[in-house]
Amino acid sequence: MNNKVQNLIAAQEKAEHLFREIESRELIRGGISERELNKNIYELAYELFGIKKYWHKRIVRGGSNTLFPYDENPPDLILQPDDILFLDFGPVFEDWEADIGKTYVLGNDANKLKLQKDAEEAWKEGRDFYIRNQDELTGADFYYYTADLAKKYGWEYGNEHCGHLIGNFPHERIQGNEIQNYIHPDNLKKMKDPDDNGEERFWIYELHFVDRNLKIGSFFEKLLH
């Protein structure tokens, strides 16, 4: 295992620790706004790790806002006692980027609980498919596989891509924002191909499942390795 992937895994593990602390301290609750929860998580991350740097905007989305993909900026909502919500945070640890996303359900609504569970289970299924086929998969191949996974679980896929490159901060300045840096239906480059400098590329795999009739969505993402 090379140093780059070791650093990315270490950053991911710290981000997972942050999420465990969010859960154990019961920061996620009804009656507060998305913005307030976002602020509380930011303060917790600073308390735990001394970090203030994030490589992308910090996302907390509840209720009908869970339908919106990353690029949207929906209005701030108050979390409800029976809500579904997801977090998407990209903290930077010692100049190495992490990206972690997870869905939570407040209450016992069966559809929301299924949606939460399905996104995580489908992520594992997609990861295993990637590991088996990684030498030949293009970004387009993996995107269409993932969109079909959403249908298999009974949902619609909610975003125009299902992942992106991750690396040393700021990877976007180094790699650019081209389609080949996303797991996107127009990306015909093999995911295991090196970057323009001949370096190995590493990917975040993300799933966004939605039900537009019920106005709910779920999200799950982690490092592919």
C-alpha cells in the first residue's frame, strides 16, 4: 500500500471518528435548523481535531432538501421529529482530503428507514463490483451500474454523477474539474488509468437515492479502496 492511499485512509478514519462523535453526542435531533446542526458539527470537528479547513461546502440536508444534489443550495429547513436527513462533509486533515456522507432517520417511518439502509447496502454492493472489475471499468460504466443499483433497490438515482477524485488538498486545483475526474455517464476514461502526471488516482464513491413522490432522499459516500 503506497503512502498516498495510506494518508487518504487515515483521513477517512478521522472523518468516521467525527461522525461517531456526532452520533454519540446526539447532535442530530428535531427542532434545530440545518444551519445550526452544520455549525455544531463544525465546532465539534475543531474541538476534536483542530480543523477549520474543508475542501467543499459542508452539507446538512433534511426533509425535502434531501432530494437536492450537491450543487444545489436549497433554503434552510428545521429538522422535524420524524425527519430523514443526510450529512456530507469534506474535512482536510494535514492537507489530506476526506469525504464522508451518511443518512440518518429520526423516528420510525418505514420508507425512510428502508431508504437509509438501502443506500448503505447498495454502496457496499457497488464497492464489491468495482473491486472485481476495476481494471476495465470506465467512469461511465460504473455510473450506469450505480443507476441500475438504485432501480434494483426500488429507488431513483438522484445525481448526475456518483463520485469523484480525492487526494492531496487542493486536488481540484491539481486535477481540474473535467468530466474525467467524476464517475459520470460521459466519462469514457478507465477509472484505474493514471492522471496526467502518471500518478495513481483515488476515488470517492457516492450514492444518492431518491423518491420524488415521497419527497425523500438518502446519501452515502466513502473512499473506494
